[in-house]
Amino acid sequence: MTPVALRYQLGPDEYLAQQQALIGDTSRQAQRAKWKDTLMFSGACAVGFLAAFQANSRLLMLLLGTAGLARLLTPWDHKIKIKAQIATHAEKKVRRRDVSLRIDDEGLHEEVEGVRSFAPWPAVKSFRELGHILLVQLAGELWVVIPDVAFLGAGAPSKAEFIALLQSRGIASAAA
């Protein structure tokens, strides 16, 4: 295999895209459980609301209706707050970094600010296209983040060729 070299920069936009993808992955099961609890609570409020309606208790109707609606809106509010916190962090704390990525028969060699990392092919688990970046998942929940502009440099493979290289190594695409 001819070694492939990519040089690019990572900044707040790529950090934000990666973090939002990770939030989606790690919170799906938690969100399902939260929605189940939310629907059960809201259903109980609805039954109580109907009973209060039959008893003509306006105060109880108001309390149960408000509690049920508030609980229904909570999961969306929570996710919006987390995304806003990540975006604020990305804007204030994440600076642009130069990245060098070399892919050869041994695996992936990455250098960021003088720090060299190596991932042998068995440690490369999957990849996914997400907007303007390609995320390559490594063992230990680590990621290689490659923006689309990395594939535009002289001598760089196209994104399709790079994905074909990953697939030739048995690395599957993960659902986005």
C-alpha cells in the first residue's frame, strides 16, 4: 500500500460537529428511558386531569395540566442547553491546530502540535460522514476527525478514495 498523507487544520467547527455526534451516540438509550418516563408521567397527569375535570376542580386541572406539559418539554430543553454549552465552549476555548495524518500498512499515524499518536488497523473500528467532516472511530472511544478540506490538497486522495481505503481494510461505515 502506498502511504497516504493528509495535512489539515482542526478548529471550533470540527470540535462542535464531533461533540454533537458523540452526544447523539451516548444519549440515545438515556433519551429513550427519559421519554418513557416522560410519557408515563404525562399520561398519569392526563388521567388525573380528566378526573379533576369530572370533579370540576379547576385548580387541580391547572396543576396537573401544567405539570404534564412541563414534563413533556423538558427533554428538548435539556438537549438544547447541552448543545448551547458545547457551542460556547468551542467558540471560547478551542483554537485551530495543525494536524498531519499518515495512513500506511501499519495503521494511522497522527501528529498534532508535536504529539504523535499511532492506531494500528485492528484499533480502527468504524467511520462516519457527518456534514463537512469524516469521523474515524478508534478503540477506547477515541476519534480521528478529518474535515473535507483535507481531501483537496495536492497529492491527497479524494474523500471517496479514502473511504474505499478504509473499507478495503474491513472498516465499516457507522450510521450517522
